[in-house]
Amino acid sequence: MIRKTLILAALAACTILGSCKKEAAPGPDVWATVNGKEISRAEVEKYYRSRVNAEGPAPSQEEALTLKLNILEDLINNEILLERATKLNCLATDAAVEDKFTESKSPYTEEEFQKKLKDAGLTVEDLKADIRRQLSIQTLLNREILSKISVTDQDIDDFYNKNRAQFDVAEPQYHIAQIVITPRPDPNVHNRKNDKATTDAEAAGKARAIEQKLAAGADFSQLAMDYSEDSTAATGGDLGFIPESALNQSDPSLKKEILSMKPGEVSPPVGVKGGGYRILKLLAKEPAGQRELSDPQVQQSIRDMLRNRKEQLLRSAYMAEARDEAHVVNYLAREIIESAGKLPAN
């Protein structure tokens, strides 16, 4: 009777764990499989190199393994979603991939682009494959998740009434966009035209040229994306809303200019300490005080926030369901556990 009980307990344990016999790895260079599709060590290492700063301190063994596990987990999830995208005819077209590839190249010269790929250990084919995967997954999620999200007026009313204090603004705020021109270009910052001043004279000339384009009616955000020399170029120079007290931390000449502007106005080029220029646009000015639900900006901010919350929840649930339906074996994780956290042998 005791022996029978022990056998039954062992069988129950095997059922809970899935199998008493672990699947053997197809080979030392296979770090995971998804429904039989292999994910190689080389693929993980390739993305690992692209995320590690070669000029910074080398990560510890534990840090390196943690990052590789995270990368592998991303690749596993992407493969699961890509298989679903294939089944549901959500794969990106060649034309869409080429358009996105061209867009990704546009901020760089050909030489800079090739160097960037080489530094990351990637090829053009790698990049296009990654673009296709990401576009396909986004199409899938748009169809399976985003299309099902709705935020009603009642949802917005309920949130506002429960969180009214969040919309009581303590001080005036300024919604600002900028175009930055500097005589000392940052090699890690790019704009769409790959246009950078390298001397004080070039910076001054560039500032005047942009001022003329603005006077002729050019769109500020488009010019920022084309010519601005800081990280906000990608978002059209948008800095978001800045509290008045935060302006004290900026260059005094910039603060003075902002406080004198009216919404919609664009400043002339403003020289700043350390060299270079800023061209500013005041998109909006918000006074201190309670924001009412009748304010369209309040409604839109609540709508966006509620949509983002629902999207994150549905994404997590969708991924959990997709993962449950897939057959995944993570050989890297198994090897790390069995070796007590040591790096896999080269």
C-alpha cells in the first residue's frame, strides 16, 4: 500500500512538472526552441553585442547572463507572436519593410549607417528581418488587441471624479518645442537631413537659414526633425509641458524669451551659454488652477491614459495565452540552473 502511494505521488509530480524526462537540447548552440523552431546562441549573442556599450565597463557574469536571458525571452515571445501573425495573414509586405528600412537609414550617411551595423554585429538582412518581425507583430496586435479597446465618456467621467485632485495645477506650465543648433555636434544624435554644424560660423548660418524657412511658413516640427541637433529631433522638438519653476534651471536668456511669448509664437534664434542657438515655439500656456472635465485636453489625457492601461493589460493577457499554447523549451535557462549560474562554455 505504501509502495503504491509513493508511485502515485511520483506520477502526480511528473504530471505537475510536465515530464519526468527533460528534452535533450538539439545541440550546444541551440538555446531555445519554440514549437520546434530553434533559436540559436549566435542570435542571442548578436543582439547582446548590440545592447552592450563596448566603450563602457564590461558587465559582470551575472549581469551578462541576465541580459542574455532577457534577450532570449524576447526572441521566444517574438517567435510565438510571429507564428500567430503568419497564421492570421498579418505578415508585413516587402514594400512596408523597405519603407521602414529607408526611414531607419535616413538620419545617417551610408558610411555612418554601415558602421552602426558593423558595431552592432548586424547585417542589412538582419535589420530587415527584424523590421519585418516587428511590423508583423504590430499588425497582429493592432488586430487582436488595439481594435478591441474602447474608452467611453462614462469611463472618463468616472476617472476624473475619482482623481479630481490630479488636475489641480500648482503653477503655470509652458508647452515648448525647440530646434537646437550647436557648433559641437554629438555623434550619437542624428536628424533626418543628417545636418550638423561644426563651427560657430556654421551654427550661426544654420540658425539664420532655419529662421528664414520659418518666416516663409515652414512647419516647425518638420524643421526640428530635419535639422535639430538634439534627442528631441525625432519628436519634432517637443519638450512637453514644463512648470514655470523648472525654467529657472534653463539658460536665463531662454527663460526670458519664453515668458515673453504668446502661444503659437516662434522666437528668433537665441544664443545660449556654451555656444549655439535655440529656436523656441510656445505651443501652449496653462495657468495654475483646477482643470475642469470640460477641458478637451483633460479629456484627451484621461482617454490616452485609460487606453494605455487597457492596452498593457490586454497585451499581457494575450502573451500569456499565446505562451500557454506554444511548446517552449529554454535550454539556456536550464543550463544556468544546472551550472549554478555559470556562463555556458564557449
